[in-house]
Amino acid sequence: GFWEPVPEANLLRITVPRGTRLLIVGDTHGQLEDVLWMFFKYGPPSSTNWYLFNGDIVDRGSHALEILLLLFAYKRDCPEAVHILRGNHEDASCVLHYGFRAELESKFPESLSDVWNALTTGVFPRIPIAAVVSDSSGTRQIGVLHGGVPVGLADQGPVHLDGDLKRISRSRQTLQRLAESDVDGRLLYGLLWADPAESEEEKANSGSRAAKFVEADTQAFCERNEIALIVRSHEVPRNLRGAWSSHSGRCLTVFSASNYTGSVGNLGGILECQGEPLGLHVHEHWAPPWPRLARILASDGTASDSVAAATAVMEWEAEVGLESCEAGCTAESLTPLPAPFASLSVSAARAATAAPSPSETSTGPRAESRAAAMAQRAQFMTERLVEHKDELFERLSAADPYCTACVVKVSWARNLLEVLAPHCEGLLSPAVVEELWAEWGLSEPVKYVRFLHRFQIRDSPADGSVLVDRIQAVTKLHAQLVNFSTMNLEHLLDPNGDKTVTRQEFSAFLPMFHVQIPPWQAAAVYETMSNIVGQHPITLDSSILCLALVSQDPPEQLSDALGLAAEAVGRQILGSGMTFAGAFRTWDTTHDGFLSLDELEEGLRSLPLAASPGGISPDEARACCQRLHSMTAHKEKVSMFDFVRAVAPRELTLELQGTLIKEVLKHVWRCRPALLDALARADPDASNVIGLEAFKDCVWEINPHLERRGLHSLGEIQVNVIGEIAAAGRDQVRYEDFLRGLHVEDVGAPLASPASAAGGATTPAAEPASVPAPTAAPLLLLPGLGGSRRRGRPG
């Protein structure tokens, strides 16, 4: 083998002879085109042209295996010319989640297990962890590691590479799920995962997987190991250049996958080490797309004339604007390197600074990539929005004390920043929020319930169905039931007359009104309603409440006495111990399933009047009648749905909307890595097929992860629904297909307020002085429902 599985081999010591150069390569992540372009531009590995690949060769891109095989072939033929360090992605757990496992599955469908085991047990655990590079006299040394400086290790000062690293075993398939007591594992984890921070405040608030290290940590590490600086990789440089200098020049980040994942728009970089004493030079590149790369390599790749190859490089780099990029760097913009390297020329180090990116007016391949990067950013933000929409709903509804279901733009933007920014890795700023406002087509006032429902987690099942948007399904059903007789409705919902609606009864009910969704998706709708009311099975009256109140938009909020009077009646009904459906039945003395004007007035007279504490006045009773008859399609009678929507307090309506936002698949979405780990243990042969019951057992295992995040655990109903969605009616689950198919979609068209849609001026949804505050009486919920927060808080 290339590397001995002994602790002494954890650290490589590479001496660069006179007349030889060493090229340090950062993350390549399966982007074979970058590796081939670097070999073409800088020359292939040879006895005088050495390469050190600093980890993260696998995942993300689709040709990681080809890169590994190419490097192994060169190392076999010229061992001193190719050196490889382990990155955090050369890990049996990481490659499950980020693409390399899927790449192998597509290339070895019949022998996946053999290849998988060879790489995860025989290759990755043997790759060295760090390197010290020096000139032939040993007077200048630099440290090379993938992540950074390990910090926070109990009772230990700066890590000593020759002492601490060379005494522990690196032969681990994974560095995930480490025990607190595993000091050796945490040392290795820091070397592969840590990132630099510019301040103690950034370090404390980073939320990164490994503890961040600051300049003082870098200084101490360099002094302890007698090195001038560290070279690391692990992340795209903040300036989107090939390299980035931090910590007063003692920490250099190099990243070699240009236009990372096809959309980030960054330059690739490479560090050249040569000379006596050792010098560092930064070079940048932008790999051509495959068709162009193939033409270049076919015409110049084997030519002995180096001038022809250099000409091909110059022509391509001029086309993508790499010359103008370098012209934008000046000596004043450089971050100084430490003393041993201070003599570097501007041309040698210009990429290691915070110089600006090329002009935003550039055209061609890079401009297209910037556009793709913006689209990727929007997708990233929508995924974070879906993950945290519960909290965002709470914040926006708190800013809406009059229950209008609308907020002004400034409140929307402020809450979006406060809720999402801690989870967006520094990518969310007021300027980005403004750009998202335009991309999402929003206008004032923001209808936040509809806005949050726009972003849905969907699956891509093999049978071609789409995971139902539950609020749209209920909205469609509501539209058909609004003028339906209560007696007929109750008979269809509750055919056995036991005053409850089971999941099977609900699933049979939907097709009667042309809501055609698969049974396992109907189960998701039912599970949502069950969570809303806290009942299983759901009572008949609670089912009617959910179907009446839940829709894409809450009922229109009226600022006049009609709406307020109707809500006062609703509170009186709840205060008397009745449900809305129960009051309707009592008042329907003709038993025709509708309320006539006479029946409505008689029913209102049965409620306590103003003389009683909290009673309603005769004027409120008359206003309630007018409100009901103004909103019903049949002026002589009122349906159950019209009645419930008119008298239900808006805070109850918004409470139901907020509960509906909680999607059952969101738990799976947020805990995909944990679920994949459990599934991998349950499927040691990596067959991608597991029994439904075994799949459910694995879903149960994500509950501890949810609890650590402060989220509610999954219950039996939710686990069963997730299993039914994943199995799509079968008794087995192709779990990788299911998890890979989960994605976030913006299912709504750009939103416009009625005024803007009509071409008129928009008005902010501020609290108008003409709207009286809601009554101070607490909301009395339906029997059987859980507690509700009190409304009327300041915005």
C-alpha cells in the first residue's frame, strides 16, 4: 500500500529539493475537469513537479472516483510526485450524505458493496492527516492540514504534530458521533473540520461543527510546531478567489474546485512551493467546461511544444476574464504574509488577498455562473425558511396583534433576518433580504400565512405522484363544501354515526369531492388535522372546524362592527361550552342542514345578553346576522362552513394556520444525516432497500436529534405517515431514492396585494386608528383543543 497504518505515518514530512516545485491543491470534490486542467496548465506529476492534494477529493461532484484512480496511478509510477492528505469528506459517514456513495452506486450497481468496503475500510482510514513542507535545508517550514487548528481539547495546549499526532491511530472509518471522552478522535476531528474565525465573538457565535480557531490559536500552533504558517482548505475562500489569507497572513486557505458545484462562481487556486529558502506563490484558474476541455486536450494535451499549451491556457483565461481579475489586485490590497515570506511579489501573492471579484458587468461563462450562484442562494434561503417557518410564523403573528394575517415589509424583513440569519452561515444580510423580496415577487402588505405556505417540502416518488400540499387540498375541499348541507356533510364524514372521523373515513370522504390524492398522502392531511386539535381519532365537530377554517388565506378581516360583532358571538358560543358545529345544530330547528334568518336570530337570542357578564348586545346580534348574510352565497340561508368562518375568532383561525405549517416531512428533512446513519447500520450490504417496519424503526432513531435541537419528537402517527409516504404503498422502502427526492419547492406564484394587482397604490398593513382593539376577554377554546397563546401583544 501507499501508506502504512501506523501512527508514525499520520504526519508526512516533505522536503522540496532544489530544482523541484510542490503544488498544494485544495478541495477538488469530484470535479475532474479541474484536476485535468491543473495538470495541463501546471504540468502533470513528475520527478520535478510534485503535487500535494489537501483532502476533500470526494463528494459533491460526479467524478471523484476517476480523480482517485488517476492520483493512485501517478503515485504508483512516481511515488514522490503525488502526496494526499485526508479531508473531512474522506469519511464513511460523510460520503453517505454528500454524493460519493451515489456516484459509486451509479457506476457499480452490481458490485457496490465490494468497492464501497475497499474505499471506506481500506483507503480512507489510511490516508495521512497532515504534512510539514520544508526546503532542502530545513530552514523554512509550513504546515499543511485540511481543516485547521484543533482547540478546546481538555487539559492540552497547542497540538504538537510530531508528539501528539504521531502517537494516535488514524485508522477510523468515520470521525462522526465521537464520545466526549474520545480525546484522540476530537484531535483528528479538529484537524479535518476546524475553520478560522476573525474574532472571539465570531468564534463564540459560529455554530460550526468543530470549534473555530482564532489568530492567537494559529500563532501558538505555529510556534509549537516551528512552522511559519499553516495552509488549509475545507471551504470556499470568502473573496471567491483561489486563496484567502487570514490571521495576519499565518493562515492560508486554498480551494481548487473552480465554480464549485457549477454555481458558486469562485476561482480555483493552487499554491506553488519552491526555492531556497522556500517561497510561496499563488496561482488561479477557471476550468473549461467538458466540451472545450476535450478540444484543448485533444489538440494540445500531448504536444511536446510547451508554447502551444501555454498559448491554449492564455486564450482560455483571457476569454473568461482571468487577466482582468488579476489586474484588479494591487499591492495596497494585499494582506501581509509573515516575515519569512514577506519578500513575495505582488504577482506571486495577489490571489491570497481580499481583492474584489471581477466586474459584475462581465459576460460569458463566469457571468452565467454568477446568475446560477444567485439561484443557488435563493434555494439555500428557502430551505432554511422551511426549516424554521414555525418560529417565523410565531414572530410574524406576534407583529400582527389585530390578526390581519398581514405585516408591513419592514416587519417582515426584520423578522426574517432575526430568525434565519443565525442559520445561514453569514449569507443573509439586509441587502440579500431586499434581493429576495424582489426575487419572490412580494409586495406590501405581506400576507405572511400565504407566504409561508409557498415553500413546501416535496418528495419525488417512483410512481410519479407529488406529495400533496395539505393546505391546498383542504382549500379545494372547503370550496366545494361551503354551500353543502350539514346533514349530508356529517353523514359522509361520519357514516357510522359515532361522532368521530377516523383516518379511513377521511380518506374515503376526499374522493367524493374530487380530491384525488394517494391514500398515504390523505393520511398526511389527516395527521395534520389530528395535530391541530390534539385528538385521535378526530371528533366530528373538530373535523368540521378544521375543514371550515383552514385555507390558503384566512377569512377577510373586517374593521367595521359587523366582523367584530360576529367574533363576539363566537366567543359567547365557546364560553357557553358548545362547539361551533354544536351551536349550529341546536339552532337548526328545521333540521335541513342550513340556518334561515329566523333560526339565526332565534339562536342569537338564546345567548346571554349584555346584562350578563361578557354577554352580547342586541346591536351585536343584529350586526352578526348582517355579517353572516353578507358573506353567504345563498342569501336566504347560511351553511355550516359560512357560520364557522364568520363567528370563529381570528386568533383561533391563525392558530390553526400556524399548526398546519408544521409539516411531518420537515423532521426528516432536518435530520437526514442522522436518518441515513441509522439506515446504513440497518442495511450493511448497502442494498438501498429496507423493509417498511425496519424503516420506521430507523425513523424513531431521529427523535434524540430532534430533542437536542429543542424540537418535538415524532409520535406514532407521524412515524407511520412518514413510512407510508416513503414506501408509496409498498412493503419495502428504497430509502436513498426517497431521501434524495426530498426537496424544497416554491409552489406559489409571485404574490401581489389586491391594490397592486389592480394597478393602484399599495398601503402598508399598519394598525389603523379606526380599528378597535380586540376584546380583552381570553380566548376560550373548543372542548378538547390544546391551549392557545394570548393575542393582542404589541407588534
